[in-house]
Amino acid sequence: MNSTDAQYGDFKHLSAVENQRALLFINGGILIETISLEAFLPWCLLFEKIAFHVNQAHLDGQTLMMSGHTALSEGQLALLGYQILPIRAFLNQSVTQLQNKIMRAYHWLNWDSHSRFCGKCGSVLISIFDKLEKQCPTCEMTIFPKASPAVMVLLHRKNELLLARSPHFQPGVYSVIAGFVEIGESAEEAAKRETHEELGLTIGDLRYFASQTWPFPDSFMMAFTSSDPIGELLIDKIEIEDAKWFNVRNLPTLPTAGSISRKLIESTIKEIL
């Protein structure tokens, strides 16, 4: 074993990509340069500079991603020209291409850390550095990252949007109705069921808007709009804290800019106005 292999511990394959920049997910956030806001960093140089310890590493095409930790405080990192930002906060200020790479990387790293054993025989899975899947050395089953399909629906009528808030939202934030697709359902069926269960309303027309990976922890979101729902608003107090019709010119605090729910709301407002 040479000195490089000793420095990287169990990640000996990293010696082949020493000169590549990487996305570093560290202490629960993403490490960036404070002045440039650059997220792709020369990770090899940071090992000694910030005492970065690798827990996970993966090469996804041209994107090198790592997660780990450092013993340095925020103040010590700041003196070196770096800071750790929460993932969602950084997504809000990133361009779309970088957003996609960060969400894909974070999704994989989260799945990797929670997928250690084979669900068929219980053996410890083997990670493949430059492939998304894992393999079981005993039963030879191949395991791929999980994505949980979910739908969201924005209801509207004339110049109003129906927005709701869940108890786990930040104070004052309202968003669209959302829920997971159940076994045997289509996305459209799930959208209609969620609307009726959570709001007591029946919808007929559904217009597809867009989809987005949302790795918190592993959702694949499919967004729809629907106009003029039928019925009386009856809120399910278990999952929904409040729901109201809002005039598009007097809206409450909305979801973060990087989310598909925010894009769905803004696109619908443009159509209405």
C-alpha cells in the first residue's frame, strides 16, 4: 500500500481521480468556496487543508461525489475560505444544471448509506465506484437506487389558487397538495385520490406540468394542475393543517425557489394573469 492509499483509507480507487473536482457533502450540508460560491472543489487538496474524512465516494459519469466530515468549526472553515450550506439553501441559488447534479448526487449518497444489506439473503452489499448499482456477493442480486413516485396537484379557479400547509412546513408556508403513488395506481389516479382524501374535493381534468427528482429522501415528483374542483372544501386535519383559496395577487409565503411546487405555482400564476 502506498502513501496515497493509506491517506484515503478504504477508498483506494480515489487515487485514480486525484486531480478531479468533486461535490463534497460534509457535516450534513454541502461545502462551497465562500467568495465564488463554487461547489465543485479540488477534493484531494482539501484532505489536509480541512482534515476531510471520506465516508462515501462515487463517480457518476463525470461527476465525483463524496460525503464525509471534518472536525473544523464553521469559524475555522471561514478563515480558510469555505463554508457549509444546507443542501436546500444552496439549491435555491443554483442554476438548473448544477441543481440536477447536486440532487442526483445527494440522492445516491443517501440511498447508499441506507442500503447496506441484501433484502433477499441479508449479505453485505458491494458498492461499485463508477456505477449506480450495488451487488450482492452471495446471491448475485443487483440493487439499484430507490425512487418513490409521488404526485402534486395545484387546484385553481378564475384568479384563485388552492394552497395548503402541512404541520411540518416552515411557519407561514403554503404549498400544493402532494402524496405518494400507491401500489397499482397511475399518477392520475393518485392525484385524484389525494385531492379527495385531503381536501374533500373531486377533480376531473388534469394537466401534466413537469417532473423532478426530490432527494429528501428519495421522491420522484410528478406535478399536475386542475381547474374548478367540485365539492365543499373539507380538510383532513391529520395530514393538512390548513387549506385556503388565495387570490394570485395576495399569496402567502410559498415553497423554496428550487422546488417543483414553486415552479408549478409561478407557472400557473402567469397563465391566470
